[in-house]
Amino acid sequence: MNTRYEQAAALFALLSHQPRLHILDELRRGEACVCHLQSVLGRPQAYVSQQLGVLREAGVVSDRRDGLFVFYQIADERVEQLLEQTLGPAADPTGVPGCPCPRCENAPS
């Protein structure tokens, strides 16, 4: 089988998972930490971390540590292009009331 097709199929399988797609949609609005993604998705921390691990292992997201927080961002330009084409332009960053992350603390009220 053609490696190009295998890679494309793997990427589409990765994106066909709704919570991972939601995570990626949020990340295209700007980098975010696990607690922020947990608040946005309404899912437990362990579940969000597991999905981020899948995305990181596939090379779709990368992370950086800042103190106690680990921030994630999209690392694959193809994914950003696909999201733009399928979901439209990225919305403004989401601020979640009660979320303790720096992104929400600095969000406009």
C-alpha cells in the first residue's frame, strides 16, 4: 500500500474522533493547558490528557512547560488547514468562568 495513503488515512482517523476534533478546534484559537481544555470539553483531566497524548504521539500537537502548566499548540500545519476548510475560521479564544488557567484569568469579561 502507498505510504502517502496510509498517512492520510491515519490523519483522517485521528480527526474523526469528536473530542479530539474539539480539542484541536480550541487549540487553533491559541495554545491551551489541560485544565482549560478540561473546562471547555467538560471531560475529566485524565481523559483530556489521554487524547492529548494521542495527538502528541501522532505529531499533531506539541507542548511546552511554563511553571506548573503545560501548554499545547497545533504542530501540524495540514491539520490547521483542514480545520479551516471544514470548520471555517477560528473563533476568538474561549474564556471559561472558574477555570484557573492563565488564558482564562486574562480573558476579557
